[in-house]
Amino acid sequence: MRFSIYRYRPGIDAQPFMQDYELEAEPGMMLLDALLQLKAQDDSLSFRRSCGEGICGSDAMNINGKNGLACITPLKGLREPVTLRPLPGL
């Protein structure tokens, strides 16, 4: 599965940019699971998470143009590339 993730490293990057990743998705995988696997490949990838059960809201992000929680968003049915950005205004 292909992902396009908003990245910005203050002091390193002049402008924010989208970085592409690829991952072999497993059946039943949630978006948060995919992000954790991508972070294992690229430890510079950073995102918030906490409960992993859709209660705390820590992993809220803009997913393909719609706000949602990574921990309760199944990969199945997401159009590729899955575009991930911060919530609007953040």
C-alpha cells in the first residue's frame, strides 16, 4: 500500500513536503498499525498516539482529506496513496 505523508523538520527543511512510503498491508490492519511499521523503517517519522482504542484522540489526523483517528481507521477501503496531513489549523 502506498502512503504520502506530510513532513516538516524545522531547522532542516525550508518548506514542508510530502514523503512517499510503501508498505505491505496485512488483512485487518488499522492505519495506526501501518504508521508504526513505517516508523520502524524510518525512525525520523513522528506522530502522536496513546490509547489505540479511539478514546483519547491523540492520533487524530487528516486522512485522504477527511479528519479521523488512525487507531480506528481500517486500511481496507482507503484510496491510494493514503494521504496523511496534520489536522487543519495545526
